[in-house]
Amino acid sequence: MGTLVAESMDFPMTAILYRYLIVIVACVSLLIGLQVPNFVDQYQKRLDAHLREVTVNLQPFQEVAAKYFGGDINKLIELHLNSDAGPFQEEGSAIKKMVERKLRFEADMAAMQASLPMQALHVLLRGDREILDEARQQYSYAVPLNQDALLFGASAALAMLLLAELLFALARFAYAKLSPPKNLSSTTNP
């Protein structure tokens, strides 16, 4: 009789813990989801700033290329790289790195010209590592209450709650299959 009482008392405590766990999962998911639009916005602003900076830094070389090579900066780079003078070779490498960086940022900026969910997916899967690291290190947390943030927050909470429910259902199913059947006849006999 004592084991039946202990088992029946465990259930309400487990149900309470389960409900609290679900509330915690929902709150954490909501807060994380609210941060996504803000992080994407900060990422995009950093990307834009770096693109503007490299464009300004590359402008004098682009003007030289326009003046002597019909605007083809690659010919200017080749001239520098093929030079016998070490400083010109190093300058050619520096110009080449700036051009590559600008092209990388332009491609990233083009990918960011999409809907917010696609932007978030791009940042998560293919975001520029330099910009991501910078955005992460200098990220300022905020709880924006705009439509995008609320939708992301609610979606994240819903997805995590569904995942938690699925995992708990699978755990209960596995426990029921793996645990030996209970013999209730021994406890009901007088």
C-alpha cells in the first residue's frame, strides 16, 4: 500500500515540475526569438559600414585604374604584383585584398536584400565571419516590441514548446516500453 501512495504523490509533483519547465522553455525561447531581428539589424549595419569603408579606401586606386587601364582595377593589381620592386608587390597584394573584401561585402549585402526570415537564415548559415564576430562581441541586447521581433519571439517559443512536448512524449513512450509492467494484483489482495 505504501508504494501506491508514493507513486501517486510523485505524479502531481512531476506534473508541476513539467509545467514550470514548459513555462521556462517558453520564456527563454521568446527572449531569444526577440533578439533575432535586432541581431540581424546590427549585423546589417556593420556590414554596410565595412562596405562603405572599403569602398572609400579603394576609391583612389579605382581612379588610377580608370585613368590608365580603362577602369580595370585588376590590371592595376597585376602591374603592381609583376613589378620588380617589393613595395609595389606588397601594394598590389593590399589592393587585391581590398577588392576581394569589397566583393565579399557586396555579395553579402545583396543576400541581405530579402525578407527578415531569409536574412536571419543567411546570417546564421552564410554570414560573413568577420562581421558575425564583430556583431557578437559588440552586440547590445534589447527587447524591441515591433512586429518582426514579436513574430520571431512567438515563433521561437512555439517551435521550442512543440519540440519539448515531442521530446517529453517520446520519453514517456520509451519509459512505458522499457519499464516492466506493474503487478497491481499483489497490492489489492487483503
